[in-house]
Amino acid sequence: MKIKHRNVSALLLIWVLVFSLTACGYYNVYPTNVVPQSGVQTGDTQWAIYWYLCGSDLESEYSAATDDLMELLEVKLPDNVKIIIESGGTRQWQNDTMNADYIERYIYDSDGLRLLEQLPQASMGSADTLSSFLAFAKENYPAQRTGFLFWNHGGGSVAGAESDENFGGDALTLDEMYNAFSANYELSEEAPPFELIGFDTCLMATVDVAYTFNDIGKYLVASQEIEPANGWLYSGWVGALGQNPQMDGSALGKTICDSYVKGCEIEGTSESITLSVTNLAYISQLVTAYNDFGKEALYYACEDPAFFSDFSRVAVSTENYGGNTNEQGYTNMADLGHLARQSVNMLPETANAVLTALDSCVEYEVNGPYREEATGLSCYYSYSGDINDLNGYIDVGAGDAFKYFYAYGLTGELSDDGMEYISEMDIDILPQIETLESQGWDDHPLAVDQHGSAILSLGEKANDILSGVYMQLYYADTEQDILLLLGIDNDIIADWDRGIFKDNFRGVWGGIDGCLVYMELTFEGDGYNLYTVPILLNGKDYNLNVVYDFDKAEYEIKGATKPIDEESGMADKNMRSLIVGDVISTIHYATSISGDSNEFDAYVVDEITVTENTSFYETELGDGQYYQVFEMRDMQGNSVFSDVAEFDVKNGQITTTVGY
């Protein structure tokens, strides 16, 4: 579909465009009297990048889009490289050039940045808005090689990307993206119209995103994890493209990755990053292997539903991205390669095939030391157990097998299509799934062994039911009638073969500069554990990202991020480091000991001003009463809790009793 281009008004022609960067002596931003003409030929234009710049709160609150534009303006482009920009989606631009009341289109080329046209306000999260920009750019700025760049928040396979704050967080789903491209281009896996598709967003390096774009672009560049606020380094990769316009999508993708690492190292945000270059020509083979992987898992689950628990324990120990806890919210994105590698013994026929296909697809990837399991593409796993989220995945996910696997695992049932699918595997009856709801393990009694440890004994059945066992620790102040929840961890001694779990209480807990915090385990790895700590950072809701490094035997703060947006499902592309002078307010959850309510309310407890020496470390709990319960979880997201173990700490001595 083609669109007609409105003439630029006389008032617009005299509008003076000035970026704050011009004072630095790079490139002035000029008004334009050039209206794009239909039917412009490719000519000598070797590269055109179409940049879909949805500013959102990243721009209105943090100037993140303007910062990237300023990086772009540092680059002197040759005549044969052009950047075509569509801007919108924010309440306010933090520069003197762009107008938040309109959708605007710009060109940046050898003559600098120029406004092309203004359009009425519209949602950048609408397929129609994306389609209109594609039609405009295709007609007026074709090139020998074309790249398309999404810029904004991202939420993974289900939530999509491009959240527009002017339209209630409206965002583009994968099917909306596909429909917009298919309305303007003849799509083909053999000859895709775009050389490169890029997501300067969070969480969009997934097998589902790659499959969506495999007949649209040759290469996908995206991140599995949340991106820090600095995002891609535009002066780096655009500058390299300007110096060498002969590079193809693979070479450009690698340049984007390398410059991203450089920019994050400069900003001190590199330790938890990911970015990868995926050759989309091989995605169909990967999806076939991935679907076979899911089909084998579904077969074993239909033979014995206890397989769900085995698989869920693997998934829990798989590197996952964006946060998958109650504090952070859920993205339900896990590393595909790590999941397959840990499943080799369980799914011997297909897991290795996934790893082989993935290795063929992912040409290049970079990751920080605390994302060492990243293999370049994520996949869906239902950490939340949320049926609505699963339905969203069913709408956009690649392949059918895992959709039926999760549907059966979460509901115990399959649709008619699902039953027909498993009938092709010679399975006609679905066994009933046993969950925590049928075990009667709530308030399960504890015992104390000869060493003074609290013991939870569930027997061999635990292997068939549970996805994990955790501990919740509380401080009890009986005089003040306060029960304070300190957090959730996996610091227990587990014997899964016998179903016996033992506490490891040592009278210490995590704290910032000696102030105890609420902390929650988010990932348990071989070399490190990751935790989230809810705080107010300068009065705004954030989560501190904390790592415990086993080799160093110490905690480190790795930055702060906002929780997942509950309505849009978007992860915040604003991971930031702590700055001297920041004010941290610790948040704890408390209830009364004597009351009947099980509800815990959030309270601000301590206020900490960040200094150069601010750090996170184990803090002595001190004398007092502490309670621990074992939390048992199953694949469906159900939780039950054991009876209470009470630790009485006095002069460094710990006495354990059980029963509340």
C-alpha cells in the first residue's frame, strides 16, 4: 500500500531546527525545503537504515533517544549512506528539534539532519503507523542494502516492542510487525527485502522474533536481556558503516555488537549485557529442531506427567532474562541453548539437534560475565504459570509442540487440535497431572536433627511434583508485634532423591552498607546467583540487580532496573548504575504477629545515600527471633509452605525449634 505525502507547510519551512549538540561543533541541524519525491531510484545509495524511533518515557524522563541522536550526529556520512527516521511515541522530546505533537520524519545523510514531513499524532504501537513509514521509506529512499531498526522498550515474544506513552503503552506485537512488512514488501525466505533487522530494545532476541522476520530480513540483531539505558553506540556502528558502506548485514551486525560492548564498558553497564547476530536463513531449520524438542518433551509428559517437574527444574536453573519473579514481573524468556544443553540427558533425541541448529543460526554474540550462559536466542518458558500469557504465546510462538506442552502442563487438558496432535504420536489419553494442590503438603511438619537443623521430609514424591524448594526468612519482633519478611533464597541443603530438605541458617543476610534488605533469588547458576532487591531510587520504584559470585565469595551490585510494566509487559530499557549521591530507600514487607491476616504490606525502612564505598554484603542479623518456612513450588505456579522453624539467636548461638 502506498501513501500520499503531504506538502510541508510554509510555517514548517521556516521552523529552525537546533540540537543541543550543535554547540559541540559537530553538525548543525538545518530546516529543509526538500519534500521527498515519489519514485526515487536506488542510484548509488548503498545503505539506507529506516529507524523507527518511539521515544516513550525513555525520552520524556531520561533523554535516551536524544542521547542516541546526538551520537548519530557525531558521524559524517558519505553520500551513499542515509538514515531515515520516524519519531513519535513520547510526551516530550528532550531536544529543540523534534515536536511531540506530531509523527515526524527526518533524513540524516551527508547534508546533516533535515525534517521531511510532519504527520498527525498516531500510535507508534499501531501496525498502520509502522506500515505507513515502511511505504514512505520504500518509495522515497530505496537502497542496495536496507536495514530496519526498532528503538524503544521490548518485552520478548509475547509483549513485543515499541510502547507508545501517548497511547496508553500501545505496542507492536509480532503479528502486527509482520503484517506491516507484508503489506509493503514481497516477502521471501530466499530473497528477503531487508539486509538487517535490528532491535535496540530489551528482550527481542528470541526464536519467535527470528522466525517472524526470517522472510523479511537476512540478519537479526537483538538482545536477549534487558539493555542498559545507553543502548547501542550509534557513533560507533553508524560511523563504521559510513567508513565502509560495502559491508553486508553480517559484518554490520558484528560491528553493532562490538560497539555496543565498547559503549557499555564506557558507561560501566557491560557485566550483564547480551547482543547477538542471527542469520535468518537458518531459522527454519532451528524451528524444526525446536519443535521436535518440544514434541519429544510432550511425548514424555503424556507418558508420565512427572516429566513436567523434571523439565521445570531444568528451566528454573536455565539462564532467563528480564526478571521472572513477583518483584520484577515475568517475561517468561529463557536461553534456548542453555535449556537444551541441560536437557540432553532428558531429551536425548532432540536437545543436541537444537544446539547444532542454534550454532548454525547465531553467527556472533556478545555477553557480559554475568550472562555467561547466553547463546544468542531465547525461547518461551512459563515461569509465571499465567494462562493469559500462555495464550499470548500461542498466538505468536514458532512451532506447535511447546504450545501444547505448556497448555497440558498448566491446565491438565488439551484442545481438540492438541488431542489430534498427540494422536499422531499414538497417544489417545492424557494422564492426570499431580500438583501441589492434591498433596496436602501445606503446613507440612518439620523436624530438628542432631545438628540443630530444621528438616523437611517429603519423600521420593517430591521429585514428581516440585519445580523447586526455597526458604523464606522472617524477623520477629514480639514486643512490637511485627513480622518482617527478609526475602527468598535457595540457601538450603537438598537431597532430591530422598526428598529431604535441610535449612542452612547462619545468622546472616544481605544488606547495603550494613542495612538489611529484602532480597529475592532470580537465577541460581553454577558460578553465580542473581538476586533482585526492591528499593525506591530517588523516590522511584526500582529493583537492584545483585550478583553473588561463588568464586569471589561476595555480593556485587550490578545496577538498577524498573519492574516489568504490568499492563504492557515491557521491560524497562533503563538499567542504570548507582551514582554517588543517589538515595536508596529499602523496602520491606511486614505484618502483625498477632493478627489473622496473611497479607504483608510494603514499608520503607532505611534510607541510604550512595557513596563511592557503597556495597552489598552479608550482614550479621544479631540477637533475636527468626522464622523460616520452606516454600514448595510446582510447574503450574502453585506454592505451599511448611510449618515454621524458629531460630533463637543469642550471643552468636543459634537454637532451633519447630512449630509456630
